Amino acid sequence: MKPFLTTLAFLLGLALLGTAQPMPGTASVVEEQTFTALLTQVATASQKQDTAALSRLFASEYRHNAPDNQVVNRKSELAYIGSKNWPFTTVALGSPVTVNVYGPTAVTVANLKLGNQSNNGPAFTTTLQMLAVWVQRDGRWQIAVLHSKKLPTSKPTKS
């Protein structure tokens, strides 16, 4: 009787594993690829100062909680990126993207590497960690809230 119960418990366990659902918010491979592509579009448009592309990617209620503790709205963010004061000549996605999707809302976390390698001032690079809240409207994803923080620069090790 004991071998029968052991076998039954084993088979029941296998059946339950087959019906296990992913954790709520867990993104599929396709969703991870989609948001990686969207964040790459944000980086590319920022580097090119393409405010038309960014305006399609930013929701009307867009807010950016910036590293300097300012809260910047959509209009101000687009104006800054499109201005002569925009200091970045390179903007690139710098890490794998973490994605959680909750129906028509998603949260992404990724690092963005920004730099200035031109004659418009001293050369520098910085890395921001960006947490974005996306909303899906009319079949497209847009950033509603962006929170960024500056990551510490890695210091050379002493030998």
C-alpha cells in the first residue's frame, strides 16, 4: 500500500506542476523583448534629441522624478531634451531590462548610460538606474512615471 501511495503522491505532484501559473506580473519573453525595444527607442530618441519620437513614448501625464529631486512634467522634459542645454551626446541602454506586466500597466527597471564626448564641455559619463511605469493606451505603451537615480561611479582599484 505504501508504494502505491508514494507513486500516487508523485503523480499528483507532477500534475500540479503542470498547472502552475507564473507569478503575477511576471513578463513573458516577448514582453521583455518589447520593453527592451521601447527603452532602446527612448535612449536613441534622447541621444538624437528627437522630441517628436519621445512625445509618442511619453504619456500626457508623464512625470520624471529626477536624481536632483526635481519633478519634471512632459512639456518641460521634452523642452530640455530638445534644447542646446541637453548635455548628452551618447545615451544607451546599459543593462538587461527587468519587466513586470500587470494588464495594461507595466514596470521596467534598467540602467541607462549617458555621456558627453564632444567639444561642448568636459567629457563625462554617468549611469542612471531608471524605473518606468508604463500604461497601454490605444494599443501602444507609453511612460507615465519615470524615477531615476544616479548610480555611483566605479572607482579604480588600488594595486
